[in-house]
Amino acid sequence: MHPKGVAHALGVWEAAGRPQSGQVFLSSRGRAYGSQREAGGGSPLDRAHATACRRAGVKGFRVHDWRHDWAARMVMAGVDLNSLMQLGGWEDLRMVQRYVAVTGEHLCGAARRIA
């Protein structure tokens, strides 16, 4: 996890009184978020993503697909795979490679560099 994310999560945990068990991240109503597998449940992020996709007419794009998009954009911006592995929290380069799918335009540009 990014250090800023860790710092924020630690702040939330401390503000909650440093509980040793139970939920730390609560909704605006003070309730634990429902399981994504529960009927009618799901996380606020999943619901917002589904609403945005529905309004934009996008089908078949999951919240997890953002992680793939982020990884590909990082590589196309010149970030090396070892740095990406650390930023994304992957434990080995094989997993990073599964996430990265660069555009054809990017591949053409890479090929032109040796010409």
C-alpha cells in the first residue's frame, strides 16, 4: 500500500480508539460496510462504479479493471516494473506482467527507438 494510504488508514484506526477487533472503516451512518457478496450489499465504490458505467453506457468494466489500467499507464509513462511491483503491492514480477497490457501505439514507439 502507498505510504499515504497507510498513514490515512492509521489515522482512521487511531481516531476509532485503536480497536483490536471489529470494523474500523464505517459508513457515514456509523455502520460497517456490507459484504460485496450480500444481496443488495456491496461497497460504496462498487455502487458508484456501477452507476458511472451505467450512465456512460459502459458494459463489462469491473472496478478491478482500474488496477490493470493503472499498471499499463504507469509502464507507458516509463515506470520500471520493479517500481511498479512495489507501488502496486505485488510480490513477484510475473504477477505485474499479468496486469500490464500496453497499447499498440506504445509498442510501435518502443520499436521505433531502435531504428
